[in-house]
Amino acid sequence: MVAGGSAATVAAATEVLSEGGNAFDAAVAGGLAAGVAEPALTSLAGGGFMTARKSDGEQFVADFFVSVPGIDAEGAHDPNELVAVPVHFGGAVQDFHVGAASVAVPGCLPGYLAVHERHGRMELARVVAPAVRLARSGVEIDRWQAHVLTLLEPILARNPEGRELFFDDTGTLLGAGSRMVNPALAQFLDDIGAGARHGFRAGELGGQVTGADLESWSVEWREPLQVPHGGGLLAINPAPSFGGRLVAHALEQLADAPRLTGVDGPDAALALAGALESLHGYRSTLGEGTSRGTTHMGVIDHDGNTVALTTSNGSCSGEFASGLGVQLNNMMGESDLHPGGFGSATPGQRIGSMMAPGILTLPEGHVALGSGGSERIRSTITQLVERLSAGATADEAVRAPRIHWDGSTMQVEPGWSGGVLDALSSRWPVNVWQGRDLYFGGAHLVADDGRVGPDPRRGGVGATVTAAT
């Protein structure tokens, strides 16, 4: 089974599974394809995490998030070189910090290659091939990706590379139904698959990213944080990232609470809301950090290998790897990732993240879960685990309405009963949204009972491969 954030991403992973690849081959193929098909959310120059359970029961986390550049740079990171770009969200305007100074040492590409080398079984060229075809022949932009591109338009238009990739000949941003081609990225991926390239080179990434930064970066293989809950066991991204620890804290608060089933249990909803509210203060004890542009996918293969993969390119930097068609991350310009202020982090230091892919083991089997959605990731995963451990299927858990405490207001999706809304309103300011929204995350679940749970909030797609050829 495969579930992910776009049809092209899922098709790439499904193709590899159908040709005999395992879950790790498929996840890498899907991650590479997402860098083509979901370009405002992830990139080969972004960062991410994989939580996996192998068929023999071994579990691990591959941390391939970004790190602080400048190990042998001539000067320290200068926050004044960050470029503030106003981005309009309906009635609100927020400055995003982008440009060359915002680029951190990338992790996705070397992370994918390391995962494939250690756990894949298919030749790399075959794993890379679907993404090469997508970049060369073009991928149709769906309405979900078009929406994110529209939000980031001022960033995407900053440089000639972005204008050539994301805008048509009249200077109009590509919209839903448009075909986006990226021949430079196709060639780069082709070279990777053929062994002619093994990653980025010094001088291709700009900013403060140096050769020493690239050489010193490596995947961190970690033991998952193990969180018992409701008769199940959640293996999730551990420290130094904090998304998993926040989920663990929320689940601890809910250990003896009424179970979250359906949409009409006021006591269960109040307990959930209280646990989510508690995370706002607990988060400050761990250090802050979010990544705005994030995508997730899950894969389970025929042997029972289970993979949850979450990646991000931040808000995108508007900068591109020279001649490669790869947009760079802006993690050095994400204020939430640097609680000590811009320029305070030490070169070589791994940056923290909210991303928290996980594997939930229940008496009836395993579920690969995770979500995009910045600080809503912790709320989404907590609610998924609550519902799954109470007996919901993957699809039921994903489609159920969600809530999130934003620090001042309980944000509530429609679909809860009147009794739940009354109970929440008696304790907190409540804002009930008009419809389901990508604000509440994008959780694409797969379960080894054969069910998939792609999230309609972010155009999720699910697929099942009945047999490998």
C-alpha cells in the first residue's frame, strides 16, 4: 500500500513496488518524485525523517534533516542578509525570510541515497526513473499544489530560475491543470541514478553552504521514541527533534481519558482539547521549531516492511542549485527553528523539527502515520493515534474532524456534534471553520490490514499493489 500527497508521488512508489522493489525503494522513489510533483512542499535540497519497521521487527528512525551551514565560512551567518518577502494569507500578511542566507545544508537527497544503499534492493537507476520521467515530460499541477504555489508566488518569482520553472511565457504563475517541466532536474536525477553524480557539490548551493558542510553532514540513525497508548505502541521521531516528544506528552495526558470515538463524545473531546492546550506550554520547554511547507507519505510492502516518510523545504528560499533545477530550502530563515534568534546556531548543528513520522503497532497490525502541517502536526498525529487505538480504520481516522489549539483559540473543523461544540465553547474561545482545510494537516496513512487513508485536506492519494511482478 502507498498513500501520499499527489497522484504522481504515489504512482512513482507504486511503480517501484509493482516491479519488485521493497518499501524503502518505493519510499525513496516517491520522495524523489515528490520533489518534482510537490515542489512548493519538498525538494532534494530540503530535509526530512523516516520512521520504519522492517519485516523482522527492527525499528529505526533515519534523521536526514538540514543542518546549520558555515563550518569553514569566512564570516558568521548575517541575519541582515535574509530577505523578507510578504506572503498574503487571505486577510493576513506574514513576512517570510528567504534568499541565499536562508539556505541550510540539505538532507533529503543524501538521506534518500543512504536509505536506499542500506535498505533498498532495487537498482538505484530504476528507483530514480519515475522522477526522471516526471521532470522530463512534465507533471500536471493539481489544485492543491496550485494553491500552495499561489501563496508562495512572491518567493518563487524572485530569481530567473523560479520564473522559468513556475511561470508561463506571459509571466503568469502556472495554475491547476498546467504542465510543469524541469529538464535540468531530470538530467540531475538521471546522473544520480547512473552513478555519474553522488549528490550536491561545493559551490552549487550558494549562501554559506561550503564543501566542509557537505562532507560533515551525515544521516543520523536513531532508535525511535516508544510511546505506549491504548493497548498499542507508537514508535515516533525522538530527540533532538521535538514533534514526537510533544505527541508523547499529549498521549500521556490522555492515558486515562474517555476514548475518542465518533464526533459526539463531549468528555473525550474536552480531554483531547485539554491535552492539546497543554502542548503550547510544554513546547517552550523543548525549544521551538516548525517547517511550514511539509509533505508526508506511507508505504507498506508485500514482506511487511513499513515506512513513514515526512519531508520539507520550509517555505522555499527562492534560490536554486546552480543548473540543477532544485529549489533550495530556507530553514535558516524560519524564525521558529531558531529560538535564540537568527545567527545564533552553531555551524554543523542539526536543526530541530516538528516532523514526526511514526509506526503505530496495534493488536491487529501496524499503521504508518505522520502529517504535514507545521505546528498542527502534533495535534493531527495525537488525534490519529487516539482514533486508531480506539478502533478506527486508517481512512476513518483521517477523515474524522480535527481540532487544534493555536495559543489563543481552539480551531475546530466542522463535523463535530453540537454537544461537543458547546462543551468546547464553555472552556475556550472556539473558531469553527466552514470546511475541512489543509491548515489541519495532511496525514496519509497505510495499514497492513490492506487499508489506506489518504488525506483529502491535501489532495491525498492512496493505492494498493496486489502483487509484485
